Amino acid sequence: MKEKKTGTAKEIEEKKPATWLESLWENIKSLAMVLIAVLLIRAVVVEATVVPTGSMQNTILIGDHLFLDKILYGPQIPFTDYHFPAIKKYQRGDVVAFRYPVDPSVVFVKRLIGMPGDTIQVKQKDLYINGKKLNEPCVIHRDPQTYPDAEWIPREARIRDNFGPVTVPPDHYFAMGDNRDESLDSRYWGFVPAENMVGEPMFVYWSYDAPTDVWTASDISKRIRDDLDIITHFASRTRWARMGKVVRSDCGEPR
């Protein structure tokens, strides 16, 4: 005698195994939710970046990979014109990350030197803010040569050692690297608009000893070769002692 099926039509339908199409759709939805969550966290809370140049040595080294704290300064709410409330304000001397004004796709990490309204001047490599010479224990000068402020000196060398005076306009900042003789900073390309500010470096999550061209290569074949080289020498060239180090704004080494 055959056993009769019991239950409502809805209950019987719910007992049917999911089709491959339904399973695929559920997986796509799950992945989409994860992707949205990651993008929101990256846009609002934290972002990872690598420092490809030595402009902040010895505070930050070439190949330091950093997490940036974006929530501190009131990031913009995605797809709106509103911002989260800021937890703190930018202060002179802070190490900050910002979108490079010449190419906003690139993130720079520098020290905040000039606030809106400040008058900035460099005389014989010494930095003056509002007419007062600034004591900068974190700054290094690797080139013993000091170029005079003369017309026959190439502009790049002249403004490296003698710059300004200029006044920082409203809603803008003036940024410079600690490795003062080897830093592409506001002396060369101007002020940082407030909307370009990204956040503050938190700590080094990985540091790898490799030259600038490894981190800035645009040629795909070179990038593949560099990535393979990193995999090969991962253990020997990783700066293990720097991992987890907090980036400090008081000119000390990351702790």
C-alpha cells in the first residue's frame, strides 16, 4: 500500500532541494553583501596604502604598508554630501594622508606643516612659520649642499632650500616630507585642498625592503616580475620588527 503525501502545498514546496540556479543566486547575494561591506569600511573607516618613496624617512620607510584611520576627521558619507562628525581636528605636525592634488588617484603621506592662514617660508633649508623658525627634530637633510636663492639656480633646487613666503588659503593645508631634501611636497605642487585629506596613518601592518620602482611600476610585466620576487624573498626582506609599529606624529620612530 502506497504512503500518501501529507502537508500543504507550501510545505511540500519548501521541502524541495534548491536548484543550482537558486544556490548560485544566494552565493552572489552573499558575495555582494560582503563586497558592499568592504567598500563601505574602506570609504569611511580604514584604508590600506603603501609608501613608495623615501620622502618621510626616517619616520616612515619605503615599503611600509599602512592602515589609515579615516573616521577621525569626519569622512564623507558615500553617495551623499554629508560627513560624519569629526572626532579630532588636524593639527600642525600631524602625519597625514591625502589625495595628491595633481593626481587624486595617488595617496601621499606627509607631515602637516601649514594650517589655513599660516605664512610659510624656507630660508637656507630652515622652516619659518609666521615669521618664527620652527624646531624640527624629525627632519633630515641628506644633501649637504644649500642652494642660494638666485635666478641662475634651477627652480627645483632653489625652492627646495629657499621658498616663499606664501600664505595658506582657507580650507587648504601645506604639507612637507621629513626627508626634506628628497620630498615632492607643497613647495613644488602647491596646497592640499581640505577635501583631499584622507586620514591619519595608524600603524605599519607590513614592511618590505624594496626600492621605489617596485611600488610604482606601471608596466604589467615588471609588476609581475616584482611580485614574484617579493614572494621569493618574502621572509628575508620583510622588516619583521616594524610590523605593528604605530606611526607617531611627535617625530619619534614608530613604536
